Amino acid sequence: MNLFKLAFRNLKNIRQNMMYLGAVTFAILIYYTFLAIRSNEAMLQANELYGKLGTVFTGSSVILALFSAVFIWYSSDFFLRRRKQEIGLYALLGLERQQIAKLLFLETMGYGLIGLLIGVLLGTIASKYFVQLLAYVMGMTIEADFSINAGAIGQTVVVFLTIFLVIALRSARTIYRFTLIELFKAKQQVETIPKVHPVLALVSVLLIGVGYYLTGEPLLAHFTIVAPVLMLCIIVGTFGTMSYFTIFLLRLLSKRGRHYRGTNLILHGQLLSRIKSNAVMLSTITVITAVTLTTVGTATSIYYYIDRTVEEQMPYSLSIASQQQAAEKLIRSSDQTIESRTMVNVKTVNHPLKELPNPLSFTMSYQTFGFDGEPGQFSYISYSDYQKLAKSNGKKQLPEPGAGEAIVLETFKGNDLLKESVKSPVGVTFKDDHSSFRITGATNLPITQLYAKKRLAFAVSDDVFAMMPEKAAMLTNYQFSNERSDDGLIDRLEQLYGKKAETEMAAYYPVYAMTTATTGLLAFAAGFLGLVFLLATGSIIYFKMLAEAEESKQRFTIIQKIGVDQQEQTGIIRQSVGFMFVLPYLLGLVHSLFAMQVLEKLLNYDLRLPMSLAIGCYTVVYLVYYLVTVRAYRRIVI
């Protein structure tokens, strides 16, 4: 039998390597899909911004290729360890090392070609549906057709063939690294109970605790300094926990009375003998799990709160600062129905302050301070106009300020972080070029969404407003019945205002469309990258446990002879496999929850629901991997 026939026969035994081939194929499928979607003509024609946003897929493809290379490299180690005795048998039967190396090379490249063929084929078939899914989350309507992207196919083949070629060459060199005796003794383990290092165990847990503490006020106050320290503490603490604390905990359990009940003695001994060799793998999976859950949770949370995000930025369907009659004519000729129209007179007054008194310096202001030597400015509206704005926005109306008093508008912009560190502005006195005012009330009520007109704003009594010498400018805010659609009205308004469109008008729809497209694209990319990472990490644990199952055959034969029945053996398998899955999952989950708490404070959103959805999906897939691993492990040893 020549080497090609032998390699082909080994490739036909695909059932044992189905999990590996499935994870590799899925990675290739997503990589090809990202490349195909990036240059999809339907998407490019539907949204001119998509060409710029498509760079997200370029970065995602690079990350995916690097991760796939690491995953395939690790997986090849598993297969080589599993087949050392088989390789030794080939050598004993007379095959030269060069021939065995060629055989391993052919098999590795064979799996690579199978994965490439299936991945690209499925990617081509599924690309239409992936494009439709992406268009949906981006808020676009397109007609996608089946298409074959030669460029994406070529790049996918080149990248993954290169990865498999490097892995195949490395696999082929395996035969030169071991003697025949070493190959036949590959499954004979010398298992020792690792030493306990209480100090290192304690330091590891303390490092994680310090990292969790730093996610609070220290991170928010000094982000650039604290963030690297925090990450270092978490990563080092995680590796230390897996290497030292788990051993300390297992040894502690072994000294308790329950250690001698049932099969606990066997279980604890097996976990202790293997935990040291699995520490690096478990630590890596913990970090990947934390990063994946945080990234996917963040992307889905931001997408989940699109409406709120845009509403805070653009509270009105349309704001204009001039040509009101011409603009209203265009609005009435469109498909939009005006639900409300609020016109306010705004006076802009200079002030000499170089720095606003705390907490006014933390309010949402854009032109409060002057630039290039210009004076700072405040905006004032009358109490009557304030009442109209409050009614239009559904806000509670505060009492009218008296002489020398004012209501500050748009305070804090809904950011709880500022509320925690800054007291209420009520009672603060501020001055402009003419007068000084004491703040008697504060509300989150924007007078406009025109950034060129947006300053720290106050409402004063009608009499005080009338006495201000500055000329009033009229701003008009509209609320439309269907502000999330556009029949060309925005383009016509931009033509009306010409070069002044950026400063004289601001509409809800363009910001909503851009935000939806951006966050939808990020959520799509993060979701599929997270799924690839999840499948890869689950496969790594699966491979590792099957390798241990091969090495534990003799152990289970012995315990069966001493009277442990199959049900008890299955219990040992379930608990040992569960330990390897649950430990990195739970620690990674806790890491991600602390990270999401920071994000929750920054965004001031309740992220429990979107984060729960991400965690739920992750848990279901991990549970499936656990059940499959237990079944495969049991089939090997029992």
C-alpha cells in the first residue's frame, strides 16, 4: 500500500475528528463570508457609508485568521499525541522516517483541503442569507442574490492553505523528535500529586480581587494608567488561580471527610494529577471566554439601545435655525406628518469665566468656552419658551425663576458617573457680562440639537429675558410621526441650506441610519467572531479530555476490577469533565460581569437583558460541548 492510499484510508476515519473538522470548517466559512460581504455590490449600492464601515470586516478577518492558526496548531498537537503509538507501529513495520513524515504531511493537508472545500462551498451558499441578516441588523433593505466572489475564495484558500502548510510541515517533523521507545510509551503517564503553594494561591486570588476593585472609581478617574494595571492583575491572577489556587482547593477538599465517600477519592486524585498540566489551557480559555462575553455583550448591548442612544443625541426629528417658511413648505410636501412644532427665541450672551464653577463644568456644553481668544458664551431662553419645550418633550415643569434666578437646562445628560462625583448644580451662582444668576432648578431639556447653536443654556423669567440687550435668534424644533424613514426630505433640505446645512439644520434620520448601520455591523461581526471563539475553545477542551481518556483507559480498567460499576464510573467522568468546562467558564463569566459593570456606568444603560442573552447562548453551546465530551470520553474508557 503506497502512502497516498494509506493517507486516504486514514482520512476516511473522519468520525473521530469530526469536532476538529467542524470547528475548522466553521472558521473558514466565517472568514470567507466576511471577505465576501465586505465587497458585496448590493450592500455597497444600498448604503454609501458601507464602503467605509466595511473595514470592520477586514480587521475581523485578520483576527479570525490569527486565532484559527493558533487553534489549528493546538489541535494538531492533540492529534499527534493521540497517534504516537500508531506512528511508532509504522516505524516498527519498516516505514522510514521520511515516509512517515510524508504520511503525516499528506493527512494534515488532506484535512485542510476538506475543511476549505466544505467551508467555501457553504460560505458561497450561505452568503446570500448572511448579507440579508447583516442588512436587517443595519436597518437596510436590499435584494441579495447568490454570487461567487472569486477574490474572497482566492484569499481564503491562500490564507488557510498557508496555515495548514505550516502545521503540516511541523507535524511531519514530529517523527524526527522522538525515538521508537518514546513513541510506544506515549500513553504511559507518571502521575504525581503537585505541591501546594499557599502563598502563591493567596497572591493569585488577591490579584484578581485587586483587578476587580480597580474596575470601580480608580479606572474611571485614571483610565489610561489603571487599565493596563487592571488587565495585568486579572491575567496574572487568572493563570495563578488555575496553577496554584485550584491545587490548594483540591488538596483542602481531600482532607475533609467527604473525600472518602463514594468515588470522591478517585475523582479528587484524578483532578489533582491533571490540573497542573491543564493550567495554561484553562487560563487561556478563561481569558478568551471573558473577552468574548464582554465583546459580544458590549456589541449587542449598544445595538439593543440604539433608539435611546440616538434619542439622547437627537431629541427632535428636525431642528432649523433659518429659512423657516421655505423649510416648512418642503416638509409639508413630503410624506412626513408634523406632530409638533416648537419655536424658541434664544439669546447668546458672552461671559468672562475661564472656568465654570463645579458642577456646571460637567454639564453637556459645546460652545460654553471660547476658542482662539474668543469669549465664552451662555444661551438663554424665556420661561414661556421653556414651558413650551417642557410640554413638547413631556417633562415636568419647574417653577418660574424670579429676578436673579435661573433654571439650568441639559444637566448631566443622564450620566450617573457624574452624579456620583458631582453635587447638584442647584444653588450655584454664575455670571455673564451683564448679570449674575443663582440656579434654582435643573432639568435635562435640550433647547436644540444644532451643535453650532448648542451652549450651556438657562431659562430665566420673561421679564429678565426681555431686558437682555442681545438680539434673539429663532430656533424651530419639529417632531415627525415617522422620523425613522426618509423620502428624500433630508436631501431637499440640505439643498435649501447649501453650505450652511451643517450649522443651520440637524435631522434625526441621518444620525439614526448611521448609528444603526455602525452598531449593527459591529454586532454582526462580534457575534460571529464570538461564535468562532466559543466553538474553538469548546473544541480545545473536548480534544484535551479525549486525550486524557486515551491515557486513562488503564486507570478505569483497574477501578472496574476493584468493584466500581459503570454508573459510578460515568459519575466520575461527568464530574471530571464538568470541572474542566465549568472552571474556566465561571471565572471568565465573573471577569466579564465586572467589565460589563464598567460599561453599564459609562453608558448609563441597564445591560442585564442583552448581557443575559449573550451569556445564555454561550451557556447552551458549552452545555452541548460538555454532553458530547462526556459521551465520547465514556465510549473510550468504558
